[in-house]
Amino acid sequence: MTLYAAVWMVFGWANGQRRLADSSFLWHLRTGHWILEHGIPRSDIYSFTAPGTSWVAQSWLAEVCYALLDAAGGPVALRLFGAAVGLAIAALSFRLALRLSNDRLAAALLPATGLIAAGLVWSERPLLLGVLALLVLVWVVDVPDSPAGRRPHLVIPAVMWLWVNVHGSFALGFGFLALHLAGRWLDGAPPWRDRERALARAGLLAGAVCLVNPYGPALLWFPVALLMRGDVLAAIIEWKSPDLRTPQGMMFALFLATVLVVLARARRRPSRRDVLVLVSFLLLALWAQRNIAAAPVVALPIVSRLAGRDAPRPDARRRPHWVPLALVLAFAVFWTADRLPRPAFGHDVTDYPVAAMRAVERNGLLGRRLLTTDVWAGYTIHEYWPRQRVFIDDRYDMYPRQLIQDYLRLLGGEPSWRSTLDRYRVEVVVWPREHAFAQILSGDLRWKLVYADAAAVVYTRIGVTAG
């Protein structure tokens, strides 16, 4: 058992210390430093197209934590924090499967496909903290005799308050709790009796406690406001259905197959509650691939119970497997020693227009009305704000719909691109070299190429001079 637990913990530790290259994380980190210096933002501070637009920084608490870690230990501290969160998710998942299945082999195998599929969408963004919060909530609900499960009136409000203030996925937590209570009601255990009454009261208390935040009801309304922008979300990759031809999609398909096999071979039928919870979260994952991070967490206790044994399997070997355990721990040490010294972000990130933005600065164009992609805008904010503001970034919950649609049309290279650049008085464009829009600019006499490399091009409007 110790060896199995160590393997899963090392998986989470290694997966959590990825390079800090997520574009959203870069502006999250910058926002954390802003909050420490100026307080909670109430309106946009990063763009020249929507300055002053009302903005709910829904991950403000996570951003503050990032900034504090960055100030204390720089990128190394941030990556170690991600590794610790990943380790906690993996360890708690293994322990949950072991406790509910009573089988070491099942506990080692059942989390595999789900956690690997979810791990492919793990990043340094606050979503990872949301996954950990969901896992703690699942422990409270599905393991009532655990220390957390015996105190739902304390743990659920505390977990949900933290979750509300670190990531908008908190709605999944309230949804899970509601589905559990509804399912238990169908099973003959109404929410006004016994354990279900305690959970219902804890959920109501959590809703009241969560109103105590810097934005009040607006923070709780955030997921609803975001989902009301369905036309915008339809164009964002993480809100699209999973593509089963990608590595993430294939692992998710394997996870689905594992669930189906367990359901087919289970000696007992799943409860109505289990069916309601499982089907709902699987549908959420099929609807938007970002939910692949949550579905395996909710499914794990269900499949563990169905695939498990009535009593623990006798352990013929009392002593730990010291040699394999030492090898696993050595791998963790060498992996960390190899990865942490590598560049984390900033000037060494090859996924962003590092050289192109240096060219912008070198040519005296920094601070102009600059258009770049929403992904590259995260890098621009992190490295050059407040000297440089952006056209748009990936805060699609905040930007006006018209601006988002105009940007999406630019991405598509539609004929209206000239009027869009004129309307927003864009002076400089930093764009991926092979993208269609870059090719369009190359043939327009009103735009001049001032820099190009293998990744990016920089165009300026004719007549724009160095500032």
C-alpha cells in the first residue's frame, strides 16, 4: 500500500511542477501583485479597448497567493506550490479509492485513467485549486466516517468559501451537493432527515458564508454570467467538447470505458444517487473539456464502491517494498532537481513573442495601441504592463461582446478587418507569422513590416512613428 501511495504522490508532484507557461496564469500573477499594492480591482486595468469596464477578479485569493509566493521565492516557489497541490490531489484520490474499494489493486488502477485525463488539463491556473476543493468536498459527502465527513457544518462552509474566492468552478461544488441530496431523496433519504439534513444545512450555511467576499453577490453570480455568454464560449477551445483524437480526448475515452466496465461487472447495482451524480458530471465533461478535470473526481468514489470488496484483502507482505519505494522517491528527487532549475517563464518562454516584443520596445513602439492574440496578451501583460496595454486577453467574462466578436473576426481573417483596426485605432500588430491574418497584412499598403522571426511578425500602421 505504501508503494502504491508513493507512486500516486510522485505522479501528482511531478505533474504539478510544470513550466509556468499558461497565458492566463501570467495575468493572474500580475493581478496578484496589483492587489497587494493597490487593493481588489473593480474595473479593467489591462486593456486600451475597454478601460474602466466592470471586472470581477473571481480568482483574487489565488492571485494573492501567487504574488506572495512569487515575492518570497520566485518561479521556484510557484512551481513547488503547484507540485504540492498536485501531490495532494493524487494522494487524496488514492486514499479515497482505497478506503471505498477495500482493495489495493483497485485503488492503484481505478484513479489512473481519470487522473491522467484530468492531469492533462492541470496547469498552474486556479482551476487546479478548484479540483482540490472538489476532492475535499467529495470526501465529506462520500466518506461520512472520515474526520472531514463527521464535521460537514464546519468543513463544507470553509471549503466552499475558499473555493468561491479562488475559482469560478465553485458552482460545480454546489451542483454536486445538490445532486447528492436529490439522489439520496430518490433513494428514500430526504434532505430533512439524518445525515442529509446535516449536509443540506451545511450547504445553506456555505451559501451564506460565501456572500462575505470583496464583490458580494456578484462573485457568486459570476458562473451564471459567464454561461450566459454561450455565443462567446462556443469559440473557446476549453469550452468545446473533447476531441477524442487528442491525447486528452483519448485518455478521457479510456476513463469512460473504465466506468462502463465497472458498471457492467459490478456485483451490486448503483444507487439512484450514484447514477444521477455520475451521469450529470460525465455529461458536463462531454459538453466542455475543461470539466474533464472534475468528472473523474466525482466518479472515483462511485466506481470504487462498485468495483470494491466487502472487506479488505489480507496483506501477506507486512514489510514495505523498500527497493521499489526507494526508486520511486529517487525518481521524484531527480525529476525535481532537473526541472526546477529550468526557465519557468519570462524571457525564456518560447511559446510567446519574446523577440518580437523586444523589437517593439527597441523601435520605440511600446505603449502604442497594440493588437496581439488573446494568448500572447497574457505574456504582454506580465512582461510589459503598465507600459503596454492590450487589445484583448482571455478574460472573456469581462470584455464587451462586440469587442470579442470583432476580435474573433480578426482571427478568422474576415473582410471587416480594416474597419475593425480603424475603429479601435490600432497602431501596432504582433501576430503569429503563419496565421492567415499576418498574411493579409503583408499584402496591405497601409501596414509596414518592421520585424519578423520564425514565430511572429510585427507590423505598424504607415505614418506611426516611434514614441
